[in-house]
Amino acid sequence: MAKSQYERLFSPGRIGTLELKNRLVYPPMGTNVCVGGEATDRMLAYHEARARGGVGLDIVENANVDTVGGAGLPFGLSIDDDKYIPGLKKLADTIKKNGAKACLQIYHGSIWIKGEQRPVMGAELPRELSVDDIQYIIQKFVAGARRAKEAGFDAIEIHGANINGQTQFRSRVWNTLKNKYGGSVENRARFMCDTLKAVRKEVGKKFPLWCRTSIYEIYYVKGLKVAEYGVTLQDTLIHAPMFVAAGADAIHLSQGGFYDYAWQYLTMCPVEADGPAPNLDLVEQVKKVIKVPVIAAASITPEIGDQAIKQGKLDFVAMGRALQADPDLPNKIARGREKDIRPCILCNHCIETLPWAEGIVCVVNPALGMEKEFEIKKAAKPKKVIIVGGGPGGMEAARVAALRGHQVTLYEKERKLGGQLILAAIPPHKQVINKLTAYMVHQLRKLKIKVVLGKAITAAEIKKAKPDVVILAAGVKNLIPSAEDIPGLDTLKNVVTAEDVLLGKAKVGNKVFIIGGDLVGCETAEFLADRGKQVTIARRSQFIANKMNPDMRMLLVDRLRNKGVRMLTGVQYQQATDTGIRVHMRGGITSMAEIAADAMKNFPADTFVLAAGSVPNNELQAALKGKGVKVKCIGDCVEARTMLEAIKEGWQAALEI
């Protein structure tokens, strides 16, 4: 589709006095790349890329109005001192010079408490705040707003969604104050209302000002279901008009609250299982009760967003993770280049790892937060490059090397490109990975890279070709347990690999025993459970899928429980036969309440599935050693890991040529 087919998405918009060139918004996504509260060169480059990519509005992440009283991310942005104004001015100027309007979100944090500090609003709420305490905090917002305006931002957003002090005040659970800021649904909105009024008085009637707020606060029940908790939709339908009356030029809607730190991120950033735009109907309900523009996020695709604007469900579409994966998304859809969009795969790695990572990280886009370091520049001298392996690492290396002007040939032993991505996209709720594969394959074709399929190139052939550099991305081989590891297994005919199961190459009976309980084993178990199989997963260590990020692990393990998958941990394999297996339970963390520690148990099985891990495929590396060929190894052929490392190392290897 071209720009004309997204007519409403690319139509001009207005928030108060703020004129915007289109309806696409980059929402305030945390980066954790500041130093001492200051905007760093990394942050400037990060926002430069998103502004240059074509959004109409760039909302900079939450700047803390009180770093002592309401600590936020360890390397977050601060605005509680005039010393921050010069750096913030550079940030605002960078955004505006690259074609977008610049908005700064200000907030008072309350989760990440540092040292002995005792925030006036903290994770141990409720503390009985006096009216004077609250007025003190409001004045912190006022001072922050003054600095934001002085720094040259076009607008200010007050953060009242997800996890922060404003959210706590709206919650009937967290806010137990007995003064005018607690109690009734109206009183619980008073803190935001008074903050808006005070900030409006400071910045003036015509300066664009609005707030972000959560549609609801919810908690996790089970079976992927949630229930409303401290803030309900009905509360928001009362609060939103109050915020408008207090001076908000728009309402920016999000989800989540304080009940569960992990779960609120999953409601704020839906996964594939939730489907696209899962909260759009709720957004529409809020839109109906206010007369100012509505900005909304949460997996809203350009197609859905364009239609939602047409139908009057919202006014501006905020795209966070999608623009982290590809900052040029707006320009690409405007020019009809949708096949060139690097897709977000909804893995939430960027969200889950943020508090403890050294800056924001994206699985599919290594340049996120490292835009200058991963900048692709033409090579001084074109070189001949051979790449072995057509998985994510090999394809990314080929793309970047070709863009730098090198002569690239990629060899893949299979008849199809994709490597481990092909398998990764087969289990339930992973189909979005097919879009990543399609994007990568399209880039190779577009760049006219020579691809040789069905060819396992040898060391002799590589030496004869005389490449300047060889990049090995040969992936992994399945780890097959020995007879000592699992007695009797090597004699059986009903043993198959998880790979063959997912690809439909293996015949599987009704009672399946999966050996290996990490990601591959668990996803294969869900795949089989959805086909009516009775599935048991077993692993030696104490936790199922412990290498996954915790939030996504929670979802997967809960789905397995609800689909009747039996999960065994702390297992010692005793004897496998063609009808089942005997194991010794060593007291691990297990979902099987009927099995005590140190118990022996027989499990019937007509099929054994191997998902015990993998080992690097480094045979070609060994064969090239001493042959006078410069070799770079990337991804799984170095060590069995994830697509994050494969894509990043492929990009880096190509930059170094």
C-alpha cells in the first residue's frame, strides 16, 4: 500500500494549538541510556532516527520531576534541576530538526527505590500523605513543566499510566487516603486534575498539554484471563472528562497498573496471542465521553489504525515496539515499501529487559539505542564475501555486507532460506516470525545477492573461490542423549526430534514424552497439546523454560498447564522402553503435586521427542583452519543461543569487513 491508501493516517492532525503532519506518534518508550539524568548522545541518535523516520509526533520518555522522592529507571531522564535544560534543549532540537514535533513526558516515579531513600510515593503505599505533601509533589511537576517549555519542547505530557505515582492515586486499592485526594472515584482523580491545572497555569492557556492514563488496572487470574483491579473502565469513563476539564488538550490511553509488575507490561504491550489492537473497543468507549483527541497504543497496526481514525475510534496511533524494530516504518508505508519494514515479533524482550539492561535492546533490530554504532556505511574497498548459512545471522550479514558494497554469495544447505526461523514460527502464537523471515528474504532479493540453495559448500570449494572473508552462520545440530544419559533410549524406534515433529516429518502417537524442558521442548509440547496429544515434559534442572524472559515464560507455562501438559523437573532418567519411561524425581520444582521428592515413577509413552538442546555446527570452521582463509563465526555455530545474538553478530560481522 502507498500513502494514498493510508489517507487518514497521513492526514494532518491537531492537539490544542499543536499542528502535526500526520497521525503517527512515537510514544514514550523507556531507553535507560541516560547518564546522571542527562540526555546522552545515544538518546539523541535514538530520537533522531524515529523523527527522521516520519512520525508526526515524538513523545520523549518519562523525565523524572523528583529523582530523590520518586526514583525511576537507573539510567532514566531527569528534569528536577535547571542543569538539565541544556541537554533537553539538544534533544528537543534534534527531534524538530528531523521533521517531527517534540513532546516531553514528565512523571513522578514510585517503583525503583534507591538505597535508603523513602519516596513520598512508594511501592509500599499507602502512606498517609498530607495535603501539603501532595501540593509539594504538584509543584515538582510545575517546575518540570517550566523546564520542558524552556528547553523548547512543543508539548508536555503528564504520565499517569502504567506504574507511577499518578496511577497509584487513581487506584481504589493503592489509594486509601482519607483526605480530599482519596476515597470516591472523583477524589482519586483529583491529584491528576490539580496537577494539570497547576501545570496549565505555568505554561499558559495555548501551550499543548495533555496526560497519559491507563484504561484499567488489572490482575492476572489464570488461563490467560485478567480481572479489573484498582482502576476500572468505568472509573476511566469518569476520570477522562475530568482531566479534560482540568486542562488536558488530549488523552493518551495505555493499560496496566500496580497489581503485578510483570503482568502490567504484558497488558501494556500485548503479545501475538492477544491479537492485534486488543483494546481498541475500550479506547472507543473513552473517545465517546470526551471532546478532545485520543492517542492510543497497544499493537495497533497501520491498517487498523487508519480504519480506526476513519471510524472515529481514536485520533492518533501510537506505535512503540513497531518503531523500535524499524524507525523508518512511517516513511516506508508512505512510499509503498511495506515489504521493507523490519517487523516487530511481539517478543517483549525490549520491555522485559529494560530495568536491568545497559540500554534498550531489540531482538530484530540491533541498532536500537545504538544507532551510530550500527550505522551502515560504504566500505572503502569492496571485498568478496562468502556467507555459509541462510538463517537469521547469515541473512543479516549478507544484507549489511551488500549495503556496504561488498560482493556477497550466500550458501544454504537446505532448499529454503530461514534456518531456525522456520521452526521458530511453527508453534502456537509464533507465526509473526514468518514476517521476519519474509522481510529478510526480500532484502536479499532486492539487493540482488547471489543465493545458492541446496548446497553444503565444502572447505575445498571455499578455498578455490578465494574469498576475502568467510562468515560462518552454520547454526546448530541436535544434541542426542547418550545411552548413559538415558538408558535404553538408543535402542528404541519411537524416538523423534522436536524439529521433525514441528516440520511434520515424524509420526507421533497419543502419549508423548518430551525430553528437554526449555523453550523448544515447551513450544513443541504446546504444539502437540493443541493436536489432542497427552504430553509430558521432563528436564533435569529445577525450572521449566528457565532461559526465557520471565514474563513470556509465565504466559507459556500457564498455557501448558491449562492445556493439560504435565511438567516434570528435577528428573533423573532410569530406563526407557518402547512403552514408557521410568524416572527418579529428585525434588525439583514440579507441577505434579502427586509426586514427592525422591519418588520413582513410570510414565507411559508411545513416542519420545528429543528437545534436549543443541550443539554448535562448527565442522566447516575446523576444516578451514590453517587454510589461509579469513573466517568470522556468528550465531549458533559459536554457541547455541537465540536469534538476538545471531542477528546482532551478523550485522556486526558485516560492519567489520
